[in-house]
Amino acid sequence: MPSGKEKGAPRRRLLRITLFSLMTLFLVGIGLFGVAWVLTPIPDAAQEQAVAEGSVIYYRDGKTVLAKQGVNRKNIELERVPEHVRDAVIAIENRTFYEDTGISLEGTARALWSTITGKQVQGGSTITQQMVRNYYSGLSQERSITRKIKEIMVALKVDRSRSKNWVLQQYLNTIYFGRGAWGIQAAAQAYFGKDISEIDISQGAYLAAVIQQPSRFADPKGSDLAAAKARWQAVIDAMVETGALAPEEAARQRFPKLAKAKTTLAPKGQVNYMLDQVREELHRMGYTDEDINQGGLKVTTTFDKRLMAAAEKAVTSVLPDGTPGKVRTGLAAVDPATGEVLAFYGGRYQASQYDNAFSAKVQAGSTFKMYALAAALENGFDLSTRVNGNSPMRVASAEVPNSGGTSYGVINLVTATRYSVNTAFVDLGQKVGLEKVAKIAKAVGIPARQIDPHKSAATFPLGVASVSAVQQASGFSAFAAGGVHRPAHVIRSVTDSSGKTTEITVKGKRVFSERTAADATYAMTEVVRSGTGTAARLWDRPVAGKTGTTDKSAAVWFAGYTPQLSTAVNMFRDDNQPVVVPGYGTLSGGTLPAMIWQEFMNEAMKGKPVKEFPAPSYGYGYRPPIADNGPVERREENVPIVPENRSSPPDDTPTSAPPIEETAPPEPEPEPEGDGENQPPPAEPDDSPDINVPPPDIRQDVGSDGPQVR
């Protein structure tokens, strides 16, 4: 029989082998850990998405949010987060945060087992591990042992090299809280409409609660609401257990009332057009899409919220029911003192993403005649200059008629403007020189590519070149500003994520003299007082403006201004056919465009002081309608106003205007109403895609069910 000593020998050998194996494994583990430690540096940079802040776009007041672009996040310093909010997050997510080494061995073991088996068990990541996973580049969200080991290594290193408060700050700024909110500040706004500094204990506990299931708790109802309340109560209880909240204070807490969840759908209507223009202008200023979507910019636009609504209302309220779907309407209003686009109407966004105010460019019609008038006044002519208003007129290969074939005889420039006499302005263009007319048009902001293909045509002064509503409002603003033009723009200031603000101002450039501006303005006041644009009258203040109707009414315009605001309205069709509206027939610029202009300007000028235009030269006088508390009697059209310093109309001398009676036209024909121009086609074919109406692929008919306002 073996002795007891011999019986114990195998056990000792097994024990030694076991101890040796364990020691070997331990040493190998240490070695592997050492290798992993050396080979896993802290990434150099944060993930772009982890620190990305979306931009906020404001209306011109700098306070009212127009829209948000990109990631909904606002990175903040930890000091701005109330201590009770921090305590709530730590209590429910990682109670040992300030004591641990950045990882939890028990939690890590659970997470590794979950990764190996594919079974989801209780999470085990610390706040530091979650921060590392969300913050640093190179650490994806994939479920693999390699990624998990790398996360652990980086977490340990970060815990050794960074303060706990830094880790907590990055964590609170990077995690997703639901409702499209990334980071604690955006979450406070999304759930309670408050800055994080204003969040109370109950609300802070809810923000901590949603971290576990942000999508489920974003707008909880039914069983989800019951689960959210249970999780909120768990946070309150955890705060008591960690000593962050006294039991009696915890007992006073009530489940908070959540703000109504806002839709995350894309912005609608005119907001889309506004954002399109803001983005384009930011690009021209050198900002990239990444800057806009992730750079945390604060962009204050030039758009006035009240006037934007007024622009849309002016169009939709004036256009009658049954307006064809292919009829499109654009409106733009520019501040002459700054060049800022205060308001516009671009059409129905769901019908077309090609807006009618900025993008659509159609023939300017007789609104363009004012650049010929300015060129004449700037080059030695004056309002008493006589031009040939007979019809028809043949210049080179073009035969130019007046509306209805009316001959006006030899008339001065005021009469030519008042009645929009085509032949008179063709004659004026020949006298002045078409190159000088083109120079004025370019100087007031119309691009050369839209002007040059037409500047040699005899009909050039009649508006065969195409322009947008914004360009024409900007061009007319030079008259309102006494001959100084400031380029139209849509951004007032940009503040970057560091707080540096860049104010946007444009330098004014004198494009013609004050005298030219004053005389041209006087001629345009006559258009509104007793000419083709009487529908645009504002009864409390002077108005200057010009109607425009292209050949066969393919586009109709009214552009005009007060001293404070320049506005242009156009109407046209997708297919370049005549603009016909039920109840009005074939339109002219003096009908619906002038009525829309008046409707908008009545609202825009509400509360604004009445300002007079400067007096014209050569004894011409202007007497604006008198504003009082009673009704204002409408003047008979085509009756001249005698200047206040004269006892009779000016006589026919070289230094004064000819008597209006001498050149007054016969009664206008029923159609078109108001505007007195029907232009011949351009002398040369328009082969420039930049100056034509929108191409067919973006001019879609949207049907005719009810009012089709575009």
C-alpha cells in the first residue's frame, strides 16, 4: 500500500502546475496589458460630430430664431451646469465617478460577456468610457472585443491625464438626449425651453433619466410615460442614496411638465427661400457647408419677420381665386440706406424650389426705361428735353409701336415717363447712346451678363433685358437714396463659436447725381399721380414708381419707392405666355402688380414718418396728397397739378415742361388697363440662359384647384 506521503505527491504537482499556469497567465496578461497600453495612445482629436455645433439663423432683430441648421448642440462650460443637474447624472449613471479610475471592472466584465455572447445585459460603461467612446475619433460604436479593449485603455489614460470635471463637461456636451438635442444645453431648451442654468432639481432629474432611453422618453405617452416616471423617480432616489438630495427635499419633488415636442421636419414656405439665400451669401463670404452645419455660427439676417408676412399676405390677398397655376408672382423690398433685403415673396415653396424674387429673371419691360432716363439726365439732358412720341418708329430693322398705335407727338421726358411712351424712350436711347444706358443699369447692380447681350438693340431702353425682383428693387433704391447704390444683401452679422462678431455693411457708391435722382423721382411721381401707375398710390405719403409690361404681357411689373423703402413686384408665367388672370384679362403692370405693391407698402410704411422727395430742378413742383384725419378724395386721373409757386401750368419754354394739355393722349383703350406699353420683341434673339425665364425642368404646373398663388 502506498504511503500517505506518496498519495500527496500528485496533488502537490497539480497544485504547482496550476499555480504556475495562473502565474504564467497573469504575467502574459500583464504583458499584453503593457503592450496594449503602449500601442493605444489617446487620440489626437475629437470626432467632428462630437463637438459640432449647428448654426442658428435669426431675423434682423437678432433675437427671433428663423431656423437652425446642422447639429442641434451648444457646447458650454461645466460651471454653467447647476450642481444638482450634475449630481443627478452621476447618481444614476456612475456613482463612483469621482473615485474610480475611469473604468469599472465589474461593468467591463459584463460588457465583454455581452460582446462575446451577443446577449444584451446591464450596461457597464462608466461616464469616462462613454465620453471616450463618443468624443474621440477612432473609437466607433461597433461591438467588438478589440474596440472594447481600446476604449478601456483610452479611458484609463484619460483618467490619469485629465481632470474629472473636464471629462464630465465633455460627456454632458456630447451625449444625445432625444428630441434632436445633442448635449445638456440643447436638451434643456428642447424639454423645458430654458437655459441649462435655469433648470431646477425635478427637471434636472428628468434630463438625467432620458440618457438611458432618449428616443423612448423624448415625448412619452401611455406605457412610455409610466416608464419615464419610474426612471425619473429612480434618479431622485439615487440622489438621496448618494447624499446629493435630502430625503425631505426629495419628497417635495414632482414629475416636471415637459415642453411640447417641436417637429423636426424641414422648414416650410418662405423660410426655405430665406435659408437658400443665407447659405448662398455665407458661401460668397467664404463659409463652407461644414462651417454652417457644424461651426456653431449665429447669423443675423436682414429679413424683417413682420414684413415677410406682409409680403406674402399682399400677394395672396390681392390675387383672385382661380389665378392659373403657371402664373408666378415675386416681390422684393430693399432698404435704400443699407442695401438690406427686408422682405420678399418667392412663391409657394412646395410648388417650386425656384423662387420668384431672387432666382427668376424675366424681361424688365418699361421699368427699365428709368435707367435710360437716368442716363439722359446724367449726360446733359433735362426733364424739358423733347423726344419723338409718334407711333410707329423705325430704327434700323426694328419697328417700335406705342400701345394702341397712339402717337403723342413731340413730348418732354415727364410726359414720356408718365404715359410710358415706347417710341419716346427709343428716341431718347438713340440720343443718349445705348452704352450709357447700359452703364447706368450695371452701376445699379444688374450684372453685365444680363445686360450686354441686349445693349446694342434699339429696343434696349424698353426693357428687353431680364432682371429679378431683387435686382430691380435694388436698382430703384439708387433713386430713393439720392443716386447712391448699395448692393442688395441678406446678412447683417455673423458671430462664430468663439464669440467674434463680424458686422456686414456694404459701401455705397454714387452712380448718378442727386439732381438726376431728384428729377427722375419727380417724373416717376407723375406716373403714380396721374399716369400708368395710379393703382400704387399711398394716400398718406409721396410715391415714385414705374409700371412695366413686356411684349404680349409675358411679364408685368411695378417697381417703386418711398424715401425709406424700394419695392418691386413682378408677375410672369412659367411658359412665357401672356399673363392672364380671371376678372382682369391680360395684365399690365398698372393692374395687379401695382395693387400688390400698394398692399405691401401700406403695411410696410405703417408707423413710419412721412418723408418728402427732394424738389426737382427747372421749376417742376410736386405736391403730395395731404394726410389728415378725414377721407382723401381721389383725384381725377390725367389732370395736372399746378405747382404751388405757380398760378398756371408751366408754359412751353426750354426751361420748363410743355403744357400737358398739348400732349395728352386720347382715351386709353380698355385693354390693357393702366400701363401704356406693348413692346416689340428684341432685335436679336435672346440666347443667354442667364437672362431668360426658368428652364422647363423647374417650371412645373401645379394644377388649378382653387387659388394658385405663386
